[in-house]
Amino acid sequence: MPDDFHIAETVGWNRGAGIGVGKILGRFTSEVNQTIDGTEVERNAPEDEPACLIEREDGQRVLKSSTESI
């Protein structure tokens, strides 16, 4: 499944208030830190569970592990 995620692909994930949808901007297979809206977000992203930087439909960015997608 992790190899199924590619840059520019549209993905979805569960959010507290429903389903989030966005486009993958980057894919990481090692520890990654991103500053998103002034907040440092970190993911441990091993080869078998990559993390993706995603731009939501509203323009906001999120960093999600591949296991968080639906």
C-alpha cells in the first residue's frame, strides 16, 4: 500500500468532522519536520509507512502518515 501514494495524487483521510481531501505535494520515507501555519509538525516515516505533505482543497497543508489515508 505505501507505494500507492504518488505526488500530485488526490487522497482522502478521516478528520474529526468528516473526510479530508487533498493533493500530495511531497512523500517522505524518513523522519520529517514541516512548519505548517507556524506549528512544527513531525512524523516518523519509515520506508513501509511513508508520510505525505498534502494540500487540502481549501489550500491548507497537512502532514499525514500513509496509514491515516482512506
